[in-house]
Amino acid sequence: MKIYHNQLDSTLRQGFKPVWLVFGDEPWQKDNSLAVIKNHAKSQGFSEIIRFSSDTSFDWQQLLDEYQSLSLFASQRIIEVELTTVKVGDAGNKALLALAERLTQDANSGHAPQDVIFIFHGAKLDAASANRKWFKSLSQIGCYLPLYDIELKVMPQWLNNQARQLQLNISPELNALLIELFEGNLLALAQELDKLVLLFGSQAISIEQAEQLIIKQAKFNPFQVIDALLRGDCAKCITMLDQLQQEGMAPAQLIWVFHKEINQLYTMLNQLAQGESIANIYKQYRIWDKRKPLYQHALTHIKLDNVKRAMMRIADIDLLSKTSSEFNIFILLADLCITLYHGEKTAAFSLNYG
């Protein structure tokens, strides 16, 4: 069974699950999910936690042995397994498949023991790992909880829910400020909320009080910059680029992502001009449903001539990044974002890239 983070509480209330699979790279959701699952289990009498970490010398047979053994300390146990890599190797595949088969047999027997809970967690799964037989078998008898970054449009709701749980009095203005300051860094935002609870409790917090206390800790990655670019939000792109420069991101990482995206937009626009349907283009480039509105906006508002200008500029930026230290690559990338939507205006300004 596959669920999402906002379904976790209701799923736990539905009854015992022998296996939980928690995978993703968003740190707050991972910490929160593991804590919620374990706290719920403890409230049901699972007082002992046995932890394993799958390093290169890990003996996978330990998992099956532990499941079949009797505890000396508690009748109900949580067996927590951190997968340091989702590629578990042949030994891991065999052991996990054997464990899944044993758990399935016990579940189908009609008198399955409900004294052991397995929690597997690790980084984001690739498609191949999620389709492995052992993983699919475990998820069928338990719950798979993939963790994704919370989209900006649902951040206000998430923040209000957190404030409600903490009995924190946050105005809509403060909600907006916190999202602006902590976008892309959910863990830091959650910690900031805990700090506000300690300082203010349930009393109202003014914008002035918050501004004196809160430190900007927004974190972005190159793919978020691309999403903002597809939305046509050039101001947001420039803000993100400035933040990434302050964090010391290597320009080469950004250049590669921009180069790939701009070339794809060029090909897409050419295909549209030749009569190809947008549905076929989405299928060809494997554009997910939730990303289709981004591309719909970009393909509607970006002109082919401006993409050509952007392609020439990204080529110049790539060359300059490798041959010269006289140019601020992040400023040139900001100009690139503007060129993609307003190239007919920026073409009048010679930046003399080369």
C-alpha cells in the first residue's frame, strides 16, 4: 500500500501494519514520519527498538533471525533498518525477499503475530529499486511512504497545520514571510516554529517581532530554479541564483541543468510549430502530470527566437566558466533567464559574453 505524508496519521489509526517503508530526501518529513510511526507503536506497547544499518559488511540474515527470535526484554519489538544505499546487492535481495515471503505467509495464515514491526528507511528510491520483487512484496503487506518536497503552493496550508498543532498564533502576513524566508528548507522552518513556541507560546506574534528573530535559511536546488523559470517567474529565478551563489554552488551544476532544459524547450517548440500535438510531446519527454502546467506556461509564453538567443548565451556562459574568471557566472545566468522571456529587449544590450 502506498500512502503520502499527510495520510500517515489516518493510516496508523486503521490498525497494525507489519512493515513501513519510508524513503525520500526531504529531511523534515523523514524525521517526522519515523517519529510518528515509532511513537504510535510505543503507545501500542512496542517498547523495544532494535536498529540495523546496511553497511557493506551487513549480514542480512540477521533480519530474518531477529524476526523469528524471542526477545529477552519485551514482547513487542520495532526493528528499524536504515538502508545506506537502495542497491542492496544479491545478499540483500535474497534476504529481504525471504523476509517478505515469511511475513506474507504469516499474514495469510490467519493467526499472524502482531509483535514485530519493521521500519525500513533510506534515500529516495529510483524506479528500478521500487520495482524489485522484495520491495513490492513488503509494500503489499505494509505501507510505502515516499517523501517528496512540499510544493510552494501548499506550503501555507502545511504551515498553518503545524502552527495549529503547536498552538502557535501565526497571522497570514507572518505565514507569507516565513515561507519566503524558509522556502526549500522545511527542516529549518520547523525548527524556527519550535523556537517561536518557546518565545511566544500561544500569544500573537507581530511581523516586527518575527523579523528581529528570524534568520533567512531558504535553500534551493537547480531544479527549483528551472521550475521557477518555466513558470516565467524571473524575479524568483534571480533570488534563487543569488542564494545558490552565497551557498557556494559550483556554476557547472547550474549550467548543465540550464543547457539541458533550454535545448529541450527548443526541440519542443519546433515540434509544436511543425504540428505535433502537445499530448505527444509530453509523452515523448515523459512530462509528469503535475509538471504539465509548468511546460504549458513556458511553451505558450516563450518565443522560438528567444530560445535561440538563450541557446547561444548558455554556450557562451559555459565557455566563460571554463576559460575566464572575469565574469560572474550567476549574473550571466540571471540574464539568461530574462532573455528566455524577453530576448527581444535584452538583445539590444551587448553584454559582450565572449
